[in-house]
Amino acid sequence: MANYLQQYFPMIRTKEDILAEIEGKRKLSGRFHSWSLAQREEFLNFCAGVKGVKVLYDSFSKEILNPEKAPERLEDLLSLLLKKNVRILCALPNDSTRIADENTLVVTDIVVELEDGSIANVEVQKIGYKFPGERSACYSADMLLRQYKRVRDAKKKGFSYEDIKSVYTIVLFEKSAAPFHLFPDTYVHYFEQCSDSGLKLELLQKYIFIPLDIFKKKRYNKTIKNRLEAWLTFFSEDDPEQIVELIEVYPEFKFIYEDIYRICCNMEEVMGIFSEELRILDRNTVQLMIDEMQDEVNALSAERNTLSAERDTLSAERDTLSAECDTLHAELVRINQLNRKLAEQGRTEDIMKAASDVACRKKLYDEFVI
């Protein structure tokens, strides 16, 4: 299978050549043997073309979509997603935009300003985390506020809210969260705010969520229908046959793959990229485990609260029954005292009636006590 991709990318080397270079350098050999057997095999497979390169590795995706080196690539992708012609004006800094723990969750995170003044953020998440909508809404709000401050400072007294343009948050999930799997036939979700009355207001914040795992499953054994599917295939596929199909239908992707395989020729660089991916995966897996453990804690807390409420209810019922028993016991004592007085007076009929009354009350008392 390696020769299959080598026909298109002759710079791909064999496993034997790659291993010889690694073992010939102490630093590379030490790093290589620090990985598990499965990780070593994965690394050799994509470097030797046995499997395609995982394009969503952070360093690869940032290189591919770098708006300063090759803006036409990101412009093409954004034009397809936003359904309008897009031109990137400039890249914006994003080093201080993440809120709370967001930096632990997002891999690639590219922010650009478009020619019409709108802002687009493209991010990649390896693992679908809890609350994808809430997280994206917080980040979108942060970007919108940054735009407002920047435009207001530039315009000063000439500032108008009309100067604030749309903010697009575009998230590609390599492994999407559970809510997306309720829609197994949909792999691009568009969100924007609208009213229930039909009133039209520009509320600026818009979202596009792309679960690549669902796309890959839906497209299995099917041909690429359009250019957007070509981009999503590029991001999601590491099967050599699928890669060849892609570059034969859309030859421009061949040049992007060549950029990646040139990086793979630099063994020290590509091993550094792979090590960083392993670190990110470990970090994200830990965060996912924390989220799942928090769900378990919340479930146990809710169960404890339910049991506590049931205990309080049973305690209140017990107190009520105890009070009723005390009342019945007092009544029995009173009737017994009355019986003795009647017996002393020789009033037989009254005694028989009281005895019957006592029997009934005694039965009730026994039932309550039991």
C-alpha cells in the first residue's frame, strides 16, 4: 500500500529507510522508543505512506490553513461554508481569547478578519466535549467584544454599532459529542439567532459545527460530490485509496499533501509534531475523564438528594403515626377507667357497650403500632 501513495508523492520513504535514520541518531531513537508499540507503528505508517497523514494534527492543520502563507486555501473553505465569496483581510491574534479551560480543549484555532469586516474563527477539536454549544457561545461573545473594542478605539467619535460585523465560529470535530449523533445524516450544522415573530434583526453571532466522524461514516464507499465534500474528505480521511480519489478529482489537494510530506521528510520535526499530538491527546483525554467523572458526581448527588427527601417524608409519616398512636393509647386508658367506674356501679349494659368500643379501638391501636 505504501507504493500506492508513493506513485503520487515520490518523496515518501520506506519504513526501513525511516527506521535507519531514527536508529542512527541517539536523540531520535530515544524519543521513538519512548512511545508505545502501537504509537511507533502509527508514526511509521503515515510517514511511509501505508496510511495517509492525519491532516488534523495541530501543526499540519495550522500549516495548511495558514492565512499568511496560503490565504487562498482558507478563503476557499470559508467561501464554501459561508456560501459567499470570501477574502481574508488579515489574521488576528488569538493567544488571549480563550476563556477558563478552553485552551485545553481546542487544537487548531485560527482567527481571521474578512474583507467585509466580519470575523471568522476556525477551530479543531479532537474529542467532542460536554456543552459544545455553551462553550462556543462564550468564545463567540468574547470575539464579538474584542471586535467592538477594536473598532470603537479605531473610529472614536465616529463609531457606530453598524460598524460591528458578524462573528462566525466554525468548529470541526474529529470525534463529535453525543448530541450530534442524534442526526446521523447531517454533518454540517448552521446556527444563528432568529425571532419567533418574523422580526429581522442582525444579532451578529453565527455558528457552524462539522462532525467529521459523521461525515466519514455517511460518505463511506461513496464518491465525492462537491468541493465542500472534498475539503471534509481531506480533513477526515487517512485511507490511501480515498486520498488518491480526492487528488484525482481535485488535483489542487495534491499540492497540499506535498507540503505535508515535505514536513515528514524532516524526521526531527515530524517526530516533534507527533509527540505534541500524543501530549494533546493525553491532555484532552484527561479533560474528558474529568467531565465524565463530574457527571457521575452530579448523578450521585442527585440520587442522594432524592433519598434524603424520601427519608424526610418517611420521618414525617412516622411522627404522624406516632402522634395518632399516642392519642389512641390515651383514649384506651380513658375507656378502661370508665369501665372500672361502671363496674363499680353495676351498670352491665354500659360495660358491654364500652367493652365493644374498647375492642375496636384496641384493634386500631395494634394496627398502628405494628
